Amino acid sequence: KWYRKAAEQGYADTQYDLGVMYANGEGVIQDDKQAVKWYRKAAEQGHAQAQSNLGVMYDNGQGVIQDYKQAAKWYRKAAEQGYADTQYNLGVMYANGEGVIQDDKQAVKWYRKAAEQGHAQAQSNLGVMYDNGQGVIQDYKQAAKWYRKAAEQGYAQAQYNLGVMYAKGEGVIQDDKQAAKWYRKAAEQGYAQAQYNLGVKYANGEGVIQDDKQAVKWYRKAAEQGHAQAQAYLGLMYANGQGVPKDYVMVHMYWNIAAVSGYKDAIKGRGLIEKKMTSSQIAEAQKLARDWMSKH
């Protein structure tokens, strides 16, 4: 009520606040169009957060027809005021060529501005640009530097990427213990590729004490998120009785799931294991695979 009274008098801060109330349905019925209306009023007065939020609304097509050019326009206005979130968002627009002509150098420019303000996703993305040599000369040390900054803020993708750098010895001294450390941090946040890689570390005893049960644990977590290779390797653990009892039904089940997920080698493996199974075992495995896929 009181925000509205101030907003109607042209007070930008409360126009923005009223937009937030409508966006979240707090104190009013949730209404994206009203949120856009009040964000726009504040944005046109130069309110950086309102400009950023208005950009998001155009980006996602909330309360307005989706329009990447308008999103980029409002992101730029906030970004030029030093607003880190929209500097990052504008970088993404340039990286993807959405609303602007695709331009890796511009992406790097805006990622850097946000990264230097401590924006974790921008730091991670800037690391990727250095890692791949996009918009900058490829530089693994710079990639590792920016990954580390984001990783230390708990950003899972950067933790995983930093683990890869340590595993390969790119930009840092090769160190399997450090690789396992950073994989674990990302894995514990549910990052599937890190869970799989940590499983491989335990299976091979790289940077950790070799432990098949731990390998199975992490393969299973990744498998449940649809990671095809983890599904296949989990089947292999059952085939060899590593960390789990040997069980052809479970092997067939996981290789069937991996095959559906697109892991082609699992198709051949499934065919070979069927030669060691009875028809009832195969039927049971197929039912378990259907139930598993329905659940996960």
C-alpha cells in the first residue's frame, strides 16, 4: 500500500520494490505484467536493479513477449552502472549471440567486469573462455585462477573444472589429490560429471585410497542423474563383483539403462551378458530397468 503511494509519486526505489512485490506475489496477487510496469518506471529513471530485472523479464518472456534485444538493451544499461549480475547476463548474451551479434571478446569483457566484483558464475565463465581460448588467447593459468576464485565461493561447475585442471596438470602442477578434492566438493553439490569422475578416482586409487565401494557410491549418484557412462560403469562393477556382489541381473539392468541413455558400448555388453542369463533373469532385469527409469 505504502510502496504504491510513493511509486505513484515517481519514487524510483519504491517503483522497483513494488515491481518485486508483484513478481513474487507478496502483498498482492502475483502479476508479471504489473511487475514489468513498475520495473519499467524505475528503469527509465536509471534504477540499475530495475533495469536488470526488466532485462530478465524480457529474457524469460515474463509479463512481456520474449525479446532478447530488449533484454540486452536493459542489461546493458544496468551493466554500465556497474551492476555485476547484469554484467554477467550481458556476457552470456554476447557468448550466445542472443539479442546482440555473437562476440566472444565482448563476452569476455563483461564477464571480467562482473568477475572482478566477485561474481562466481562470471568468474567460472571467464575461466572457461581462457580454458578454450574464446575471445582471449588460451591461457590455462588464467583459467585455473578464475576457476579457483569461483570454486572457493562454492560454485560447483568451477570446482569440477578446477578438478579437471589438476587431473590434467593444465595451468597447475598435476595433482590427483587436489583433483579428487575439487571433484568431491562439486560431487557433494550433486554435480553429476564430478560424481562420475570421483568414482573413477576411487576405482583407480588416484589421489584417494582405492575403494570399490566408494567408486560404486559415486557412480550410483551420477547414474541416478542420467549420466550414461556412470550407468555403464556401475554395471561393470556388478559384472566383476567390485564393491558390490556379482549379479548379472543388475549388470543387464544398468547396461540396458546406459544403452537407453545413449552409451553404445553398453548395447554390446548387454548382448554378451545375456548369453550367461536365463530368460527369466533377462525378463527380471528388463522390468527392473523400466522401474528404475520410471523412478529416476
